[in-house]
Amino acid sequence: MQQLTVELADRSYPIYIGSGLLDQPGLLGSHLSGKQVCVVTDDTVAPLYLARFLGSLAGYQVEQVVLPTGEAFKNWSTLQQIFDGLLAARHDRGTTLIALGGGVIGDMTGFAAACYQRGVNFVQIPTTLLSQVDSSVGGKTGINHPAGKNMIGAFYQPQAVIIDTDSLHTLPEREISAGLAEIIKYGLIRDRAFLDWLEANMSALRALEPSAITEAIARSCAIKADVVAVDEREGGLRAILNLGHTFGHAIEAHQGYGRWLHGEAVGAGMVMALELSRRSGWLSQSDYDHAVKIIRSAGLPVAPPDNMTADDFMRLMAVDKKVVGGQLRLVLLRQLGEAVVTADFDVAALQATLHSEYPSEPL
């Protein structure tokens, strides 16, 4: 087992990464503050892991909340089901919520924990690659609105993140690729050597070779933990973690949440950010081609949906969380491994990016 720490003074917490961690009740027990526990999962994960997981909670008063699967259900009405379960079971401020599932479950459970009785403890147990390397770490929680993704939520840190790499073996190939999008992102924004390592090991990663996937998860979590420690509430540096997300969130909202997986939309969105970086004179054509090749090698789309217009993108990006004072800010690359958050981009270059012909067919 590897262990990292997200350094946030008295709110610091560990990230555990390893095989078989779901079968180590002592690991989880050390982060439970009372005898009440609410396990939140979805109807895809529950048949795979819930019964086995509940066996590690003997002696606790356990409430189970099983939500419908998918981004389409990341909304107020689904969130209310968590509160309904907590209130029906009379859980008090000493309860701990456990998110057992992917990013949607983690985001909603964390948001519920932030709101219930004005804040209770929670633990992240992510079961998808994307949630293991991204959404479970850093304390971003929330739900979607029809007008924009993750526009309603809170910064609320977990007590711990427990990553059992064995859970990846039940994922379809498409979900693995979606997770690899976020892993590639870390190399693009902050670590050129890691990006080169990913290129050399992509076949092993897609095959879930244990040492390769554990290394990729650990390095991704370490990069995110370092950024979050400097800028917990996204006042500056942390926004670089959103490379491709402004374009990607627009894709998700336009297509309907769930039709494109988040990582797939981020994959295409990163290519669009690379294109604008190239048009801005920061990224060479060879570096652009190199990065697109890596994204494609992960099994990701490298073009936006062909039914989206430039006007569609501009309308949806106008409600992005990085808009400040009515001004759109984007995450771009000065070079591979170095990202910048800027509003100082040429509008004509952005329009050209939105009208570009990309190197392959979208989903």
C-alpha cells in the first residue's frame, strides 16, 4: 500500500492506494468518528461491492442509500435521497458518510456531508479510475444544473481517500479510457516527464497492469495533492487542473449529461485547449501533434461532437466557473508540462479553434 497526504493543516488527510483495501476494515475504521455510518453507492456498484463492504462495518449503525447510476442523476432530486435516508435513520452530527462509487457518487455524497446538519464527516472510496485520480481528491463536491456542470456545490474535504485498485477490473474499457484523460491532464499541465512515461506505458495502463496503474494513480494524486495544498479553493493555481474542462463541460451539457463520459469530454476538450495554445503561438505544431497522439492512444475522442456549433460552445462556456467579472478564463499550455490560466487570449483565435477541423471523428 502507498500512502500520500493532502496537506491542509488541521484538515490534512491521507490517500491510501493499493490492492485489496476494501477488505481491510481497520483502515476504514480509523477514520470513522462515531457509530453511525451512511454508505452511499449506486445501482451499478452496489451488486459488485456493497454486501462485501458492509461486512467490514459490523458493530456500526449502518444506513444504505443506493442511487441510480450516471451523470444524468447528479441533481437536486437525487441528492435529496441521501438526506431522506439520513433523516429516516435519525443520523446525528457524529455520523460519517461513505462514498462508494465513481465521481458522481463522490461529488454528491461530499455535498450531502457538507450540508447535513451543517457538516458531517465523510470518506471517499472511489471505484472508477477517473474518480481515483481526480474527483475523490481535493474536496470539490456538488451537483449539476441543466445550464452548467458542477455549478452548485461546496469545497468540503474528506477524512480519507481509500483507493482499492482491484475495483478497476470490473470497469468497461470506455471507463478506463475516461480515467486516463485525467491522468494525461496531469502530465500536460505540470509534469512533462510523467507525460513521456504515460506515452511509453499506455498499453500497460489500458490493460490495467498492476505496477503501471498503481504508479499512474499515485503520481496523479501526488500532483493534485500538491496543487490543492497551495490553493484549496481555486483562487489561482488550482484552476490549472481544469485543462480542457471548460470545453469539455460545454460538450457534456450540450449532449446531455451521461451521453459522453466526463473523461471523454475532457479528452476532446484538451485537444481544443491545445489547439488554442498552438494558435496563440505558445505550443509548437510538433508538441500539439505529440499531445494529441497520446490522447488518442488512450482510446479517447480527439474531436468535439459534430452537432455542436461555435455559438453552442460560447453560450455554454459563458456559465463556466472560471468566468470572473463576465470575462472567460481558459487553461492553456505555454509548453507541454506548463499550464497557465488566462483571459488574455485572442478572441479570433478562440473562434478559429471552435471552427477547426480536428484530426478524427468524434464519438
